[in-house]
Amino acid sequence: MADYQDIRGLRVKYLSADPADPAAGEVWYNSTTGTLKSRLLTEAWSSAANLNNATAMTYGTGTQTAALVWAGAEGTVNTVLAKTEEYNGSGWTAGGVQSTARKQSGGAGTQTASLMIGGTTGPPSGMVTTVESYDGSSWTASPALNGAKKDCGTFGTSTAAVVEGGATAPQVFETWDNTSWTNGPAPIGPASRFASAGSGTETAGLLAGANDGPGGNDTSLEYNGSAFSAGGTLNTARGYSSAFGIQTSSVLVGGADWPAYKTATETYDGDTWTTSPATLANAAAYGAGLGSSTAGLGAAFYIAGLPATVNTFAEEWNRSASVITAGAWAAGGVLNTGRRYLCGFGTPTTAVAAGGATTAPAITGATEEYDGETWTAVTAMGTARYSLAGCGTLTAGLAIGGGPGYKGETEEYNGTTWAEQSDLNTPRQELSAFGTQTAGVAAGGDTGSVSAATEEYDGSSWTTSPGSMNTARKSLPAGGAGTLTAGITYGGNIPPVTGATETYDGSTWTAGAAMNIARSANFSALQGTTTAALTGAGSTLTNVEAYDGTAWSSRPSLATVRNYAGGVGTQSTAMCFGGRNPGTVGLTATEQFTAETSAAYIETLTTS
């Protein structure tokens, strides 16, 4: 019988500990634990950052780290959209707007070069021949199809594509040569076939599943550039599913075999479909599927039993020798004093929560410290107040301004006690702050009217900056992010509520890209920088966004709707605490964020 050396040409390593980063398929014996181990491939779906727009019946192209999802429907799924979102591997940001709003389109290409093909502008008819091309920022008209169609499987690129006949079947298949559409060869199988999932290229394409009457279809078709032939048989019959990859290495996910929606995932090797142990978190169909067979993305599905108005879910597919743990918010310790309009500073393991309002009309100066697990009550501020701002660290923090009555009070915290310092030159509440105890910035807020005033603190007194914010506003996050010479703040209420972003260089404010979702009373991760800020919630939202110095993109959402909450941290480790929501005026809940992580998938080998 062949041994490992005969098969791989290698000896099994004899090690006292697991290697730090073993290669996929590598086998070794751990002498400490007395076990034979290997790094194996695994297949898994994991939660990705939420889209900014609730949508379904979309289409998508690109890769897992450079994806494009467009159009679709919202609400009752009869309201069609002209919106586009781009994914960078971490979050979603707004893309260009289409000329024709639609749902159930097809498509082909990449994030910077795609075709949006056909679709429908709404029931009961409304199918279109319209095609638009995307260049990475905007959509423009492209030559139209010969026949109107929707629910059509497509594969290829922006310069060479094939589109299925689509609904209402039978319709003509068409091919694109970067100049015009030409009626293509008829497929084999039932003429009533439509709603297939497409993957591959114009000369090596694949159509999987379909809807050809009651129930789903379990066939797949391969295309060689001129004709169709039979491919492998699916294990789960379905239509309206999503596919990505190439003809000899493809992934099919979701879909419907009326009335049942599917979570099942299957992989194709060019001959046989195999059911993966990985499944979608929700039974879903009519979504965008894109990427490769080792790194894909599913997004904007219509999820069975879930109102379309709240569907912002996306999931990443990975087939690798690593276990991917998705970024997520998790419950943390509970505040001793539930409150809103509070401020926070420090880090997620050395945080301070101060001030705020409990049940109306009670105002508090209560202060608590957090060690990463538990909140502990410590010495209260000298002046009870709400709608204040904060910055600094556990042992060198600042609490600034607040209400009621537009206060100018400034207090320093040394990790044990508070000490009164010089007042702001412009008393205010609902302001933002960032920096340190000896080099801090206070900006914007409510003085009885909205303010753009900016002041700098040197550890003993405040000086009015010559540079005021470009946009006067209140209901800002109680903290911005950054330092005195490289700070940032975002959101607020002018009115109306705004997504405006501005950066500060120590003397001048400069407008940056607006958030995808306008919000006020949002929390902020104080340790962020002008190129790595994090904010979320506010108003009646759970959405979270991150800034990279150029654009905002979404991140995993909070579990609890809240506004006027405290926050600290960075884009990779952050926390949000307190605040209010429509049902509770003084929340005690803390949520802690950990960004996506990856670890080697190591398995102990046994003879059973």
C-alpha cells in the first residue's frame, strides 16, 4: 500500500508544535499532542458587510474584492431601482445611476467594465431591450438587444457575451461582439427554459438550472462559442439561482423550486455537480452572484419570508485552506446607568462613558470605566450634563460642553477623578470632538442655532480656530476621529440630516466624500484617523460605515437601533454603548466589533 511519501514525494514531518502557516495539503505529526494533522481545504459562506440599499432581483459582476451590483427592486419588489453599489472586499459604496431603472436583468463583465442587459421596469409587462455599459463610475447607453427579455442567464465579458432567451419563454438567445447583438443558436432542451444561472466566458460558458414550468430544472448546458451541449445534472433542481466561476470550476447557489426557496450550494468541475456542505444563511433567490469558485460573493437576494424593505444582506464564499471569520458586532458588558446623549473616550478595553440623560428629565454626571468585559462605576463628573463631547484616553480624557443650556464646561479625567478647566469660548451642546487631553478639538454643535465654530485645547485653555467648518450643524457624533492636525467629523443635522464629511489639518476644514447614508446623532470610533474612521447608527439606523480617506463603505450592522450613543475604537476593533431607540430612552447595551479574521484550517487525521 502506498504511503504519504510515495503519494506526495515527501516525508511526514515530526514536529513538537503545529507549523505557523502550513501549506494546503501538508501533513505533519505533532509529537506533543500525539496526533497526525493536515491543513485541509474548506468551503464556507460567511456574512459580509450589508448593502446600503435594501434590494432584491439584482445582478452583479466582478470579483469578491471588486464587485458591482445594480438595479433590482425594493419595498413590495414592484418598485424598480436605478442604483448601483460597489464592494471593495470590506464594504459597499454608491456607484453610478442607471438611465433605466429595472429589475431581473442580466449582465457580464467586471467592476470597471460591465454590461447591464435587459430586465423589466415592472409588472405586469415592462420587459426591455435596453442595454447599458459601466466604466467604473457611470452608465451609458449601449446597443439594444434584438428582443426584450428578463430572468435571463448570461455569461462572458463586456466585449463578448451570451444571453439566454429569458422570460417569457421561448425567446431568442443572443450573442454580443462588442458592436451589436446577434441572434444565437437555440439551446438543447425545453424551449420554455428560462431563469438559468450563467458563468464562464463567451467561448466556454455554462448555464445551470432553470424554470421551465412548474418546479425547477436540474440540467446544465455548456457552450463552446457556437453550440450548446449537455452538462452535468444538478443535485437540487431550481431556477432563479446565481452562479459564478468558469465552465470547469463553477459555483451555483440559492434559487427556487416553487414554492420552496433554496440555501443549497453546488460546485461543478466540468463534469459533475457536487453538493457543498456550505449553505446560505437564508433560503434565497433572485440575487447577484459573482467572483471565482474559490472567492465569490452573493448579495441582494430575495429572501423567503423576509420583507424586501430590510434585505441588505450579503455573504462571501470562500474555498480555501483558511477559516474565514466574518466581521461582526457582539454583545458586550452592560452599563450600570442606562442613558443617552453621553460621550465616550479611550479604547475598547480601556473605555470611559460619561454624562448623559437617563429617564426624562434626569441629567447625570455618572462615569463608568470598561475593561473589555465589565463596566464599573467610578467618580462622577463635577457638572452633570448631556449632549456633551469627549476625547482622549482612560487616564487623560476630556468632557466638553453639553446641555441643558449650552454649556462651556470642560473637565479633565485622570483615570480617577475629574477636574474643572477653562470653558469653551462658544458654549454649546450636540458638538463633536477629537484629539487628546493636551491637543483637542471641539467643532460644530448647537448654540441656540447650528454652529460651525471650531476651538483647540492645549491642556489649559481653548483658542478659537481661524477655520470654521464648511457646514454648520448639530447632533454630531459625540466624538470625531483623529488628532488636532489630522481630524475628521461627519454627519449631523443642518437641518436636514446630512452625510457631510470634513477633515481638519489644524487650521482649515476640507470637505470630503459624503457618507452613503445621511445620519445624525451617530456614534464614532475615536481612535480612527482621517483615512480609517468608523461611524454608525444614528437616527433610526443600525447601519455602520467606514472611511478610507476617499470614500465611505458599509460595514456589518449593529444589532440594536440606537442614536446619541457613545463610541470608541478603530475600524478593526470598536464598540458602541448606551444611547436610545424608539422603545428605550436610556440603553445599557454595549456592542463590540471585531473585523474579519482568517486562520489556517487544521484538522486532526484519524483512521475512522
